Amino acid sequence: MQRIEPGFRESLVDYLRKNHADICRHWFDDIEPSEVRDGVLRLVVREPVQLKYLQRCCGPQFTEAAQNVTGRLLVVRFVSPEEDARIDLKGASLPAADAESAERPAWLDEQMLLSPDYTFASFVVGPGNRLAHAAAQAVVAKPGRAYNPYFIHGGVGLGKTHLLHAICQELLRGQPSLRLCYISCNAFMDLFHEAVKAGRMTDFRNRFRTADVLVIDDIHFLSKHEQTQEEFFHTFNALYQLQKQIILSSDAAPTEIPDLEERLTSRFSAGLVARIERPCFETRVSIVKAKADLHGLDLPDDVPSYVAAKIDTNIRELEGALTRIRGVAMAAGQPITLDLAKQALDGELSSRSGNAPSLQSIIESVTRFYDVKLTDLLSKKRNKSIAMPRQVCMYLARKHTRFSLEEIGGYFGGRDHTTVMHAVRTIEQKADSDGKLQAEVDRIEQDLLQRSSR
């Protein structure tokens, strides 16, 4: 057994920040080194969500850091305070398989990995998400009674998953024994099909229908899966009748999810449906500052404003911009300044595909060419004068940007990825047989390329 030298934690975290900045978080300073026994360095983590996150995502990086700081061949093991005390008492560590499961609350199953980054404290509230945030806090205060179901919808990268994780962590902090099931819709469908094939539907139903809180992310993926919709309908009813809390997120409102059974649409709409809008400039500035604090980055006051003005799409893009700025600063060995931020973002944006047009510039060109309003383009209007320009936008976005189908659909009013696929195919097929449409698309593309090369 060997006790830890003073200053070891600071040296460990410093190594990680220099060599693995992408995983570093401000709460790493709360990790407590315990001792080295039989070549295993125990690091004590008090928050269960943080503990599981580190166990699942950060082991190799911490082991590398410990070996470099100590000059010894060590393996890092993250433990809870209870496990650490038990090892000290017994004088021997547990086998690896038992160590990770020791003192683990029942809700921490393999299908649920909550991010310690996504808490209410780190969620930036603005005009576009104030209702969703307030409703989420009400659900935590009165699960099953305030808003049930609670349905959050909005475009990709706007904070829906952040709110789901925050709700889960706050509920579990207040009620550690709560039977909470958090799962993605795709994972739910996969487990359902596996249960059907294996003849284990009783186990599947017990798992979901005995939960105190059921949280499902991206519920719009139920679209067109009739058998899974049938099963989820009965799961929903079983929980709802018992006043168990149901929380769902989607890229689209319940009434706008294509090929969703009417009985599910009505049930999803029965509670509170809250939309998250794209963040305004002031909110984007606050988000950049919050992300910088989370990663321990020191930003001059003018950098968050520059990033927020440069990127107006979603939170993921803002975080990606911050990552690029940090990377350039580390590579150059320089502090972050406004000039460095401009260099990082201008270089990245212009190199994405050889001065490729941005999604915003595509929308501006299409709205100007067809003389349509942006609000109409992003609305649910389906008349031809709006639907066709919208399809052209989606086609050009898919052709000239690196956004996924889901991201493009989310940008255009929270539409499903299948809608984007349909739009792309429609424009491709019509352009082949309609010379007028092909000429219009060509003129818009020419305008885009001229503007992006300036």
C-alpha cells in the first residue's frame, strides 16, 4: 500500500488538461486520490453520475496520466466513498467485475449513461427555452402530477437531451432509490425486437412498466414502426394509469410526427408540449461562456460575442466552434484572443468544402429567389409556393453542407430525417424532367458560389 503524495491530484489534472483537454471538466478538481494498492490507484468520486461517466469514458486517459505523473505502471480505478472505505477496512481490493458494480444504485443499468455536464445549473435559459426549462423543474418537484406526459420538441442541438439528463439527475439526487428508466427510442425498439425473437416479452414489459419514471429520447423514431408503436401504447397506458411520470423528446411536435398512430398522438399531447427554439444572440453568448467555464477555458469578453455572431444555428455548433478555438490555441501555445478565434473559425468555415456555402446562406438565396418569407419556410405550411422552395433548400443543404439528414430536418422546423430524404429525391427527380426547375436550382447555386467566394 502506498499513500498519495501531496499535489498529486493537481499534477494529474494538469496532465489531462494539457494532453486530453476534450475530456476535462471543472469538477475533476473534486476527485479525491485515495491510495495505491497492488498497482491499482483508487480515485474517489462522490457523485454517482460522475462516477459512472468516468468508469465508462475516461479510464484509459486517467491511467495514462497517472503513469506519466508517477513514473510507475499503474491502473486507475474510480470508486465510490463507500467502496473505498470497505477496501480500506478489508485491506484488499475487489475483483474488477465486482468493483464497478459495488454500491451501484439499481437504476444505473447499462442502457443509461447520464452526462454530468447536463445539469440544471449548466442549462442557459433564454426566451426560446424558458417554458421548457420551467416545466422540467415542475416535473422534478411533482413527478407524475405536474405535467404528465411532458413532451419536449425542437430542432437538433437545441438542448432537449440536456434537459432530459438534468431532470434525471435532479430526480435521482432527491430520491436515490427511484426506479428511473432513461433510454433512446432506437434502444427501446432494439430491445423490443430482441425480446420478441427470444420470447422474453414478460421481462421486457416488467423492465419498462414497473418504472417510476420513464424517459425516452427521440421518440419520433417510432414513426412507421407499427409493432413497436403498439407495444409502446400499452406501456404508456400502464404507467399513466399508475400516475408514473413519462417524459419524451422529439424533433417534431406530436401532431407533426409522420405515420404516428392517432391514439399515440393524442396521448403525447395530453400533458404539456413545450417547444425549444433556436437561441437568440444574447443566449448564444451566455452558452459560449457556460461551455468555456465547464472546460476551464479563459475567454476574453469579445470572444463569446464573436462566436455567437458567427454561428447562429444550434448549441452543438457553438460547442464545436469553442473546441476548434481551444485546439488552435493549444497547437500554437498561445492564449485565446479575438484574433486567434477569428483565425480558428474563419479557417474552419472556409475549409469545410472549399468555401462551401453555409446553411444560412442557402436559405437566404432561396428565400430571395422565390420571394418567400423565412418564417413561412420554417413553418408547417404545405402549399406548393412554400413546400417547393423548402425542398430546394433541403436539397442544396444536403449537397453543399456536411449536416446530417436529422440536423437539416431539425433546422427546418423539427422535421423528420425521412422528410429531408423525400425532399432531396423529389428535387433530383423533378430537375431531371423539368428544365425550368433545373435552371432555377442552377441559378441559386451560382449565386451561392459567388457569395461564398467573396
